[in-house]
Amino acid sequence: MAHEPLQRQLAGPVRFAEPMWRHTTWRIGGPAEIFVEPTSLEDLRAAIHYARQHGLPLTVIGNGSNVLVLDEGIPGLVVRIGPRLGGVTVRDHSVTAGAGTRLGQLAEAAREAGLAGLEFLAGIPGTVGGAVAVNAGAHGLAVGDRLSRVTVVDRAGNCHVKGPEELEFAYRSSNVGARGWIVVAAEFGLGCGDPASIRRTMEEYLRKRRQTQPLDLPSAGSVFKNPPQGPPAGWLVEMAGGKGLRVGGAMVSPVHANFVVNTGGATARDVLTLIERVRELVYRRFGVYLALEVQVLGGGRGAGEEMCQDWSSKAAGASGEPSA
């Protein structure tokens, strides 16, 4: 294969035409042209340099819990920041985690150390790197509220340490993606707490999640961002009649209307078609255009984004500007 030399440069696995449904929580997605899982910072930097040297598009994923990979797959090089770049270190009142650390693992490590403040991460199916990039959160708190500093690698392979003010955190967003940064580690400043009390809080969050979210079928978490004003996205979808709506194997969950679940064999095209139908229902009922929280990856991004932007053009033409 043309890119076989990459296998000799990295200690971690390198695979070609890797099915991305294996690496997304939606269990959907076509093949990655080249798929790598770095085992170290040196591996990651080597992959970045290889992509630049060969003019390859570079896509970075974590746990695949907030993405929709198109059926056409992802061209270029896909880097998965996984457990090989994970691990947690506790020192005084801070916890530092590698980007590939699962959020549940991070929250549990803090609890065991008697450090409070990350309980809200319990049950969120993501990794530290992805959570920083999208400012993941729940229960009124977000990752940016607890972050002390983050180590990133830029697209030239250089390392930088950034403070939270440099990441421009907002609701479910940061400037990490726009700057082309790849998170490799994050440090969180926490307060002291009783481990037993922290555990009870985490268990309560997990109980609420099990009661209110469709955890029995593959999904990507919340599909739409909550509008900046007014009712949340799930309520809007449900009141507009979207709950239970289906396209192929994709369905708006009867449990939570801001979740689209894979009932079996769903394609990215099914999901995108369903998303647009739901957006149209909500816009016609409430005049609110729902912005995507999930990220569409692959196919040169063209096919998916054109479809996702189609109703945006209609909404803008009707009202001048989308509401969210």
C-alpha cells in the first residue's frame, strides 16, 4: 500500500480502510482511509508530520460519542486518541488526565482521592480530550468550569500549554477545533470532599441518566444544542411531534426526544434525513432552528454538510436568521 511506511514510523496500530462504525457510539460510519491509534506523544507527532508531508486531511476522534461519520467514510488520516494516551495522576488538589482517559475513570479517580467537582462527568460516554474540545457538561456544569490548564499539540506537531481563558469556552464549544489543536492532557483544580458523599452524588447522576436517556440502543448523545433561550431541544422536538419518528434504522428515541438511536442497520444518510425532518417540524411549530451538537465527519464533509445546511437556508430565507 502507498502508506505502508507509516506502519514503520508508529509504535501504535495502523490500519487501512478501517470501518468507523467500530469506533463510534452510534455504530455508524464508512471506512477511514488510514486509521491510527498513537501510543505516545511521539507517535501522535509522527502521525501529524506524516499527514502534513503527504498532504493528507487529518481527523481526530476520541471515544466517537459525539460524531456522525458519513457512509462514504473519512479520507486521509484518522487519529484516535484512546486509552493508550490515557491515565490519571493526582497531586494535592488537582487531577491531571491524558486525553484518552474515559470521563468516568477521571471522575472515579478524583472521588477516590477525596476531591470533589467532577461528579457531573459520571455517565458521560466520552474521553477527556473530546470533552475539553466541546466543553462537555451535564447538570449545569461543564468541563471548562473545572479546567486549570490543558496541553495541546498544534498541526505542526508543537506542544503548548494553555489556560482555560485561552480556549474561549462557551456552551458546548471551545476554540480547540478552530485552532487545529489536539488535546493531549488536561489538569483540573478541585476541592476537598468526602468520598462517600461524592459517590452518592455520582450514583444519583447515573440513576437519572438511566431513567431519562435511551442507554439500551446505540446513540451519540444529544443531537441538538439547547437554544440559548426558551425550552430545551428535547422538549421542542417532542412538542413538535418528532418523538418516535423514524427513517430507515434511525429513530427519535421514545425515551428522550433529543436522542436519535440506531435500531439496527441505520446509515448516516438515515440519521441526516431524520435530523432535517425534525428540524423542519420544530421550526414550523416554534420558529426555532436547532443547531447540531454532534459533529459530521467524512466524505470531504461536503455531502453531510450540504444536507445539514439545506434547511438552514430555508430557515434563514423565512426569518432572516436561524434562532440557534
